[in-house]
Amino acid sequence: MNNSEAFDQIVKTRRAVRKYHPADYNPIAVTNSLERAQLAPSSSNMQLWEMYRVSTPEKIKEVSFCCLGQNTTETAKEIIVVVARPDLWRQRAEANLNHVKNVHGDRPSFRGQSALKYYSKLMPLLYNNDFFGFRGLMKKIFVTIAGFKRPMVRQVTGTDMRIVVHKSAALAAQTFMLSMSAEGHDTCPVEGMDSKRLKQLLNLPRKAEINMVISCGKRIPEGIYGDRFRIPLSEMVKQVD
């Protein structure tokens, strides 16, 4: 089996599972999948997300309560809580900046100099937003005016950057779920939750945001709720000529 065939099998095997086997489970699958999730694409390589691994039955029960007692969390062997962390932008930008310095040394190439400016100047400009949104408004006005003459990135407000962070977190979550499928295990992404209670349970800082909850285990037949349905591809993919 070549790579494309193997991946095709992984994608087609993955389903959102609502009930898991009470005993058949290997936690190494989660360990391996978390390591692979770290390699997921991330906007500007900022990696502004965290994953909280919930493994004990007692804590799983508490998380499941926050998830409205759904079957998928009630029967899960482990739960992963994916958290968007836009508030960590300074630490992540500094980590990238130090990496660039270590790679390029005291005499960086043109590309190295560009990377240094990117993380020392552009990232603070994008992510440093005030509570009332005044900085975002000023940036929006600037890019709107500049955009009359040349292409500009228009997503520059605090809300825009929150969306960017959540997209990166979702990419990591999808990588994790596909990896779990490759490991012969199952998952279900959960959005139905009391995010406020869940943040309190995990003792998350105020600016952290729950991206999704992922239940983990091995499926049982009744854990799949019906046949898979997808909108026809012809309605989803548009050819641009």
C-alpha cells in the first residue's frame, strides 16, 4: 500500500464516534498523536494553542459534565481539550525570534534579516491589541487606504487574530484526530459544551479560549450514529478558469 492509499484509508475510516469500548484502548495512541499534532501547520509558526490531556476517570467525568453529559465524553477513555492561546503571542514570537538567531548567527542572510523583522516587528504589530479595539481600528483604516494601491492583508484587528489562532488550533486538532485513526483508535470533536465551566475546571487564564473538546477511545458498533453523509463534491468545489 502506497502513501496515498494509506491516507485514503485513514480519512475514510475516521468517524465521529459517540460510544467507546469500555476496555479496549491503548493510551500510547494519544501520546503518539499529540506528538504529530505539534507538527501541524500554524500561522506564522506562532503555535498559539495548547492541548490538555484528561486521563483519570474522575476528571473525565467532570469534563463530560461540562460537555452536557454527551455519550461520546461519558464513555471516553481520554479527553483532549484544545485551547487557543492568543495571549501567548509574546512568548511564541520570542521563541521564534531566538530560533532565527540561533540558525543565522551574528551575520544573518537577507532571509534571516527578514525573519528577524517579521517576529520582532510584524508579530507585535498584529497581535498587540487593546481591550477597546482602538489599535485594531487604526490598523484597519491603514490597510483599507493602502489597499487601494496594492494587495494588503485585511485581517488585522484583534478579532481577526483570534480567528487566525483558532484556525491554527483546529489544524492541530485535525492532525491529532487523523493520527488517532492511523493508530487504530477513534475520536469525536465536541463543540457542545459550557466553555465557561470548562475553563474554570482547567484553571485557564481569562484570555484563553476553548477551541474544541476531543473524546478518545475505540468505537463499538452503536458508537456510529448512521451512515456518513456529505454534500455532493460538485456543490463544494468550484473550478476557477
